[in-house]
Amino acid sequence: MIDQCRLCGGGIKFQFSKLVLMRHSVSYFSCDQCDCLQTEKPFWLDEAYQLVNERFDTGQVFRSLNNAGFIDALVNILKLDDQLIVDFGCGSGLMVRVLRDVGLNAVGYDSYSEPRLCIGFHVKEYPQAAVVNLCEVAEHFESPAESLDLIFSHKPKLVIVQTAIFSELPAQDWTYLSEEHGQHIFFYSIKGMEFIANKYGYQVLALNGFIVFLMPESGVKLLTDSFQVKAEYKKTLDNSLVELLNRLLSFGYKFPALDNQLLRSS
């Protein structure tokens, strides 16, 4: 069992139990301080990350394309398109490959899986990068405070998070608990996201289905004084997936061919 929140250290209280992986009775707790929801200390993760459980991730292709389009648009707006992007918890490596196919300098990092679609463009050690992407990853952190300390340690200019936000109790019927595969173990509230931003000195906003952490200088570029996306950038972000697909088609094999040459010469 746990006696304090794994994100902020606040007090926690029991809320309900669920049957995880159809065989483990697992307790869920809410935090009195940051309002996040979390499981007890997860003892089942070796089972949760067996390859067979990937069958539940039926949204991987659309999610990766949508996420890649958003990153592509955002890094171009913020003039970060020539800097290193790390896809933290990159899974199969699909999104890394898509980002590289439109000419971005992206690499994958994953401590649980072998990113078979970006072999040659993944790293074993977490690198210093201008942009860090967490696409359906943060809810997998066993120790969120430690993982986020690592992610923000190099002061990236931009951190993009895609995760469902926990809002209210009771939550035992919330589909995002995903007890069938057992990989979702920490669920962030709005207050929890604000805690993260304050702890590391970032601005945070919800934008097009993502949670975006910005260094203040990036916020000045993107946002108005009322903390809204500037009008000249809103359409670009709203149409980011369509523009990504257009760019993929227009570039064709240009960047994959360059990567092939790079790998052959290395």
C-alpha cells in the first residue's frame, strides 16, 4: 500500500477497488492535495507489459498521426523545428518515424519496449532535447515525481502531454482506468498539472486535446496576454493533422531515404 501521493506527497484516501488483469484486486486512492487518482503501489507491471496486451491499443495509429501533426505545427510556430525532439515512451516508434518523415530531428526513448519502427533512431539514455513528447505515457509512471524530475531536468523548451484528465469521483466506471491491461496507474487532475508547472517553472495550458508545458519565452511567442493562442496560429494548430498528411505526401521518400543513407554510413 501507499501512504502519500506519488506526485506531490500529499495525503491520500481509499476510494474503490478494481480487478486488474482480471485477477488482481487493486485499490485506488485520491490525493487530498493535488486531487489526482492513483493505484496502490503496482506489483503487476511485469504482467501488464507482456506483448499480448498491445492488442488493446487500437488507437495507436490515429493517436500517433494526430500527435505528430500537433508537434509538427507547434515546433514550426515556435521555431524549434531544427532542434532535437524526444518521444518519451515511444512504444513501437511509429510517431518517431512519422516525425522524421517530415524532416524533424526526432528520436525515441522507451524503457519498456523495443521501438521496432525507429531502430537506429532510439536512445538508451534520456537525452537533452528542446521538445519532449509524452503521448499516452504519463499515466504509466510508477513514480511520477521521479519520472517528471528526469523529464524536466534538462529544461526542455516544450513538453507535450496527452492523457485523460481525472475530474471527479466516483470513478470506478471510468474507462480510462483500463484495468484490462493494467498499465494505467496514475491519473492527473487539472490541479495536478498546475502543480507540475509550478514545480518546474513552466506555463501550462490545455490545447487541442493536449496538455502543453511551455517555458515562458515560448509562451510569449504563442499566447496573447490573456493566455489564449494568438489568432495567426490557431488555424495552423486546428488543421495540423491535415497539413501533416499533405507534407508526408509531398515529401514522399525524401527523408526516409536520407535516414537510410545515414544508417548505412554509421
